[in-house]
Amino acid sequence: MYPTENIVSWGDITKWAIGPNFGNVVNVLLITMQLGICTVYFRFMPTNLHATMKSVPEYDWLRGTVPFMIVLCWIRHMKHLAPFSTFANIATLITVMTVIGFAVSTIYDVGHTADVQMTNWAGLPVFFGIMIYSFEGSGAILSIHESMAEPSEFVGVVRQAGLVVLACFFMTGLICYIAFGDINNGSITAELGHRTQNHVLNFLNLLIAVAVGLTYPLQAYAAIEVLERKLKIVPKEVGASAVGTKENTDLGLKGMLGGVRVKQYVFRSLLVLTTAFIAGSVENLGLIVGLFGSVNGSIIALVLPPVLDLSSNTALTQRERFLNWFTAAFGTIGGVAGTIMSINEIIAESKLPPGEHLASAHG
């Protein structure tokens, strides 16, 4: 038996399949994961903009991007964000392909690869967390499904998108590591921009900063949906993304929608300001990325989906059950190991004198 109420988040479907307590835990994980992504974005954008125009400090760039992120987060329906997402995808693809071109050219010109260490097993747990964190759209996947014009095509679209993203990540990471060696900056284009003066790299840094900025509201969307309902900013019968639509007018709620909109604007503005403040306060977000990925990302992306499938689907074959259990076990082991390693490195860094931080990402 499938749920009849509206399912808009992982927490909703977990409440239905397992129980309300588990649903609340998942909602907390989802919110912290998505807001953690938004926080990292607020460090990533200034890092790349600073690489384009080094005379402007990163924190000035951060403050300058805040108003734009606030306005973008005022958009209440994901379908209205589709044009921004399309531009961001194209910009990201152009950046990835150009960086790969730089890497291949470097290998060809130098005639040998960088001094790389291909077997750093000690760093594998943290790498697991960062890798899972890279699939940052997993928390917003149900919101995307809800906003699709043709939800029946959802599985095929996600499968194709996942394969393309995986191929891009693998090729970019492998080729760039062989060409350039260790990249301590969370943004490879920013790192290359600091290593050499190149107008193409300056353009790429600007392009990827804009792409990430346009993606910010998409990452915040899932957390906003849950929080606005939990805090009763938007009535349950309305839906956080549908205030002011014809459907809600038909519900007889027209008189209250103006007040709801104002509450939404204020709440979303405060949410953006909070993530910006955290980004400006934490110097090392690289290890935070690994921690969020290990704790939140592994559960949302690897553990929760197979557990929900096992709990709610009685028609699974033996092979499907085995794959679900294997995926959940893999996510649990990797998540626990990554969490322990990330926390250990964060503690180790906190004991260092000011300014002597471990090699880490900026965004």
C-alpha cells in the first residue's frame, strides 16, 4: 500500500515506511546536509571570484554575493529555477571540459606526469566522504520529482544524469591529479588561476562561480520545504513551493497568502544570511565537506534508499534484496570510517597555532 498524502521529502517517505521518529531524524540529516552544501557554496564562489580579480578580498566577494542568493531563494517553485539550472549545467560542462584540456596539454607539454601518490590508503575514508558529498543532489531528488512535468520519466532521467556526472567526476579527478598532482584548494580552477596568469582560467573561474551561485537555491530548496512546514511558516495544505498558485486560491486561502509570502521572504533571507555567516566564520571547510558527506551524505544517498525499498517493497527478488543490503552496508561502513577520520583531522587542526592549518579545500 502506497501513501496517499503528499510526499515531498525523504523525511515524509521515511515516516510512512518506517515510522515518525525515523522520519524526524532523516529530516534533520537532510536539512543539515543541504544547508552544509549551501555553506560550502558560499566559500566556493568567493574563492573563484578572488582568483579572477585578486585585488578584491574573498570576504568582500562573499558579502557581495549574499543579496543575489537571497533574491534567488525567494523563487518559490523549482520549475522556475530550471533555466538557471540549465545554464549552470552548461557552464559546469564547459569548465570541466576546458580543465581536462588544460590537464592533457600539461601532460603532453611536460612529457611526464606530476609526482603523485597513487596509494594513499590512510586518506581513503575522508575521500569517501568527499566523494559522496559530490553527489549533493541526492537530498533534493524528491523535490525534483515533484516539480517534473512528466514524473514518469524520472527514473530514466536520473539514471542518465548519474552516469554522466560519475563519468565527469572520474575523468576530471583522475586526469587532473596525474597532470597537476595534489590540489589543496577545493576549486581546481581557482588553484590553477593562482598558479598561472591565464585569461581563459579567469573566465572559467567567473563562469563556475556564477554556475554555483545559480545552483545555490536548488540545494537550499529541500531544506526550505521541510523547515517552512515544520515551523508552520506555510500551512500543510498549501505546500512551501506553491504559495500563490491557482490551486491554493481554489482552496480558499487567497486572503492569507500575502502574509505567508512575507514570512517566506523573511525566513529564506535569514537562512541565506546564516549560511553566509558560517562560511565566513569557518576557515577550513574542506574537512567539513568530508564530515557532512560521511555522516549525512552516506545515509541519504546510500543507506536510506535501499532500507526504504526493503521496508516498503514486498515484491523484491533475492538479487534485489542482496543489492539493497550490500549498498546499505557499504554506505554504513564508509560513513562510519569517514566520520571518524574527518573528526580526528578536525581535532588535529584545531590544536595547530593560528594560520598553520592542514592542507584543505577552500570551498
